[in-house]
Amino acid sequence: MNKFLILIAAFLFSIQFSNAQTSAGSQTVGFNLGFGSAKSTETPGPQQAGIGSAFIERNHSFNFGPAYSYFIANDLDIGAAIDLMSVTETNEPNNFGYPLKYYNHQASGTVYARKYFLFKNKFGIRTGPFISYGKSTYNYTYDPAQNYNANNSTSRNLDVGLKVEMVYYTSKKLGFAATLANLQYSHATSQGWYQLNQSSDQFSFYSGTSAIYISMFYTFGGKG
């Protein structure tokens, strides 16, 4: 038990006195990058039974954008990021009205605050709240036999949540981060040929199972 307490004390000591990269006044510039791929089987619900059979749905996503942060105190920064995302979904031919393919292009801005917990100023986690606002544009491609005349819609999204990231500094100035978990609440309003002024609310949790989100950043200024 005493050894365990000593280890905790040593860890906290290293966080307090080894924060050249994360000292007050330091700044970071960098970029965020993410990509994901998922495959699922869509099955008919009770009201669709007998209409058709299950089909395969595939989803691929990619996002990229710059980021900046400023340390308002040791191991505590605030920042902002811009994100551009592209999502492509393809479905097998089906009788449920699902499009054969759709594209989702989204632009969003995020502001956040993060607390750093590093061991020997090299490795650890950072976590904190964020709020994001964005606009998405959707384009759908249907089977010609379905004869849809309109195939576009838009939505505006407001997300609020908490993110946990793993952080690793390869040098005094250069660092990398990867998202470990993300819990968020999302509110969306949609307009389009089948979504006239609709709104939706949902909670979601990401744990790194179907997508990868990483960051690369350079630190300057401060006491280091």
C-alpha cells in the first residue's frame, strides 16, 4: 500500500514540475485527422416484414482540419478547430427505400478546454468539454426504378460533449494525440425533400472501435 502511495505521489510530482510543453503561455498549432469504416446488415422491421430481405450497408468517412490552442494555466489549454468531413455510404439494392449511395459533406467549428495529465512530460491523457457547430449537405443516389425527383438535403448540427485523448510528445515541441473516448449530445435540424424542418436529439459514445481520430501539433512560446 505504501509503495502504491509513493508511486501516486511521484506521478503527481512529475506532472507539477515537468510541464515545459504545457506551461502557461504556451501555444500549439496543428491538425486533426480521422478516418473510419463500418459494415452492417440492415434487416426489415415489423412493418417491413415481407417487403424484402436483409441487405449490407457500408460506411466510409474521412475528416481533416487545423487546430490551435493556448495554455491559460499550467496543463490547461483552451482552443479552437475547424473540421471538414466527407462520408460515403453504399447499400445493396433493397426494397425499403434506402438509397444505393449517399454522400455527406460537413464543415464545422469547435471550441474546447482540456486538462493535461502527463507522466514525465512525455505521455498521458488530456480531457475536457467541447462544443461544436456545423452544417452538412447530403446527396442521395437511388435505383432508377424508384424514380425520385429530388435527392438533396441539409442539416445544421450542434454538439456538446466530453472527450478523452491519449497524448505523446516525441520531442519537446512535437506531439501526437489519439481519441480514446467521446461522449456527446447532438441536436440537428434538417431540411430537404423528405426532412422538412425536422429536428432530432441523441446521445452517442465513441470508443475507437470503428474509426480513428488523431492529432499532430507543434508547441511554441511559454516557459519552455
